[in-house]
Amino acid sequence: MSQVHERALSRIGFTELVALLHQVFVSHGTSPKVAATLAHNCASAERDGAHSHGIFRIPGYVSTLASGWVNGKAEPVVTDVASGFVRVDAGNGFAQPALEAARPLLVEKARSAGIALLAIHNSHHFAALWPDVEPFAEEGLVALSVVNSMTCVVPHGADRPLFGTNPIAFAAPRADGLPIVFDLATSAIAHGDVQIAARKGERLPAGMGVDSLGQPTQDPKAVLEGGALLPFGGHKGSALSMMVELLAAALTGGNFSFEFNWADHPGARTPWTGQLLIVIDPGKTAGQSFAERSQELVRQMHAAGLRRLPGDRRHRTRAQSDALGIEVDAQELARLRELAGQ
Ligand code: NDP
Ligand code: PYC
């Protein structure tokens, strides 16, 4: 007989959740400025139902800060490298405050040159990637970002893990609607979702991972304990993951996913790598405006029968959260209050 465990759920407003998470981060060693950025990022993911990178990640942030692996008070150093190239040394801190520090210069360059690149290195990214690109599209720009993570993916045709789960996120404005945004791991499944499946006692879909002997498995624990993930789409996803390593690490000056060693920092969970953003001003496009062209593409996709665009589910969940409050597990919320010292 299967047992169903009922979870008690609570609701919390976005502003209240941001304030609670801010307190958690500050209590565990970040500066108030870094806390503000991370709290907003994490609460946004929870609000949008991006559960693998919402409050589920808080224990990982806390244990990482306690381990001394990351500098929660780092001050990013922004360098104006060339007409279309901005570099940030995140100072062994989080990537999002580095992006925030470089953002005004990046946008100024993108608007004047038509395109600009931001290379962040010496950084830790432990979050969803769409919050990094969506705001650019909200102000009429096209943005693409890649970040590499930690070795846990076997390149297609290889024998052992090397790549990270290496997500790619893209955002573009459109004339009559929310920006078009997608954000996807280049592994068949995000590492966070494997952890969630293991915690819930659920099996993975077929074709996502292998066990410690390299044999296909649908047991998330076998993947996490000595096993590995596979790229999505065989050689195609593997090539994209390789591209992410090159752009996010080699081009930025950050670590490849296999280059850092956190063994001396028990509790460390945040990959110490790099992140690349490319921002384009579509105002330079010839002919009809880009936003009208992207609207036309969406119209044709819907006319072809498409019901769900990437981002639709997230925005539906966001609307629900805005109307009713963000739905969170009551136990997890109580744990957050404890971590905040409340
Ligand atoms: P998903 O596979 O859940 O979704 C990928 C994208 O496809 C999303 O934009 C999603 O939109 C869209 N989508 C999903 N299903 C459909 C569908 N049926 N029809 C149309 N569109 C669809 O994401 P992943 O599991 O690959 O990644 C989850 C998160 O993990 C990402 O935010 C990623 O950035 C993060 N991550 C972060 C890493 C890091 O190092 N920081 C490493 C790896 C992953 P929607 O959101 O609306 O569902
Ligand atoms: O879910 O794969 C993932 C991930 C890695 C680093 C942060 N998230």
C-alpha cells in the first residue's frame, strides 16, 4: 500500500519573503547589499515556481557561507576593457552582485555600440539564470547568458563526468506581451531537480543519469552518490555544454567546472566558476522593429498550434503568487524563520 504524506502549506507575500531571506543571508555572513540581491533573486524563483532554485537552495547557501568557500561580503571590481567588453572580478563572491555592479556600463555600451559583452569571473552562481536576463528584455534589449557549474555531467561519448549542468538563458522583447525567455540546463535534468527527486523518494525519467559504474539508472540517489548526469539530446546538448564551458570559463577567466576543488571546505555547494552575458540593442535592426518581429513569430507559433511558450508556466505561477501569496511548505518556512533568527 502506498503512503501519501500530506504537506502543510503556507502562503507568504513576495516582499515579506524577500525581507525574511535578507535576514537569513545577513545572519549567515553576507553584507546587506549582497543579501538584498540574493534575497530578491531567490524569492523571485520561489514566486515563479522555479523550485529547484528557490528557497530549496537556502541550506546550501548557508552551509557554503559557513564553510568559508565564498566571500559573502565581496566587492566586485568592474573594468572597462574595450568598446564592447566589460569585465568583473567578483572577488570570490556571488555572480549576481557582480552583474548588478557592471550593469549600468554594460547597458551603456550595448546601447552605443549595438552589442556588449560582460565577462564575470571568480564568481559563484547557485541560482536560476532567467533573473539575470529577463530585466534586459523588459527594457527592450536582447540578452543571452551562460554559466558553468560543477563536474557532474558525462560528455556524450566519454567515460566519466567533466562538464557542469551549464545552463543557457535567453531573453528578447516582444511588442504585445511579456518578453520571450527561456532558461535551460544543458544536462538532461538540473542537479537541483535530482536532489529534489531524491528527497521525495521519486524516480527520475529514463535517460537522465548513470550510476557509479556508468550504467543507466533512474535512481536519483545513485546519480548523486558516485553517479553522474547525461547531457540533454546526446551529442547536441553535449556540444552546447562544451560551448558554455568555453564562454563562461575560458572567455571570462573563470574556472572550468572541473577546475576547482572544494574538498577542504565541507558544506561548500556553490560552483566557483564564471558567467558570460551578451546584450544586444535591437534598435539597430533594419526594417520593422525587432519587438514587432518577435511578436509575429509568437503569433505564428500559436497559429501553428503551440499552447505553451517557455516562460508561460513561470508567469502564470507569478500571477498566482502575486494574487494569493507564494505557496511554500510550512516546515520550510519555519526553518527559514529559524535561520533568520526569528
Ligand atoms: P526546465 O527543463 O524545467 O525548463 C527549461 C525551459 O523550457 C524553461 O524556460 C521552461 O519554461 C521551458 N519549458 C519547460 N517545459 C516546456 C514545455 N513543455 N513547453 C514549452 N516550454 C517549456 O529547466 P531546467 O530543469 O533545464 O533548468 C532549471 C533551472 O535550473 C534553470 O533556471 C537553470 O538556470 C537552473 N540551473 C542553474 C545552474 C547554475 O549553475 N546556476 C545549473 C543548472 C541549472 P518555464 O520556466 O515557463 O517552465
Ligand atoms: O541545478 O544543476 C543545478 C545547479 C548547479 C548549480 C546551481 N544549480
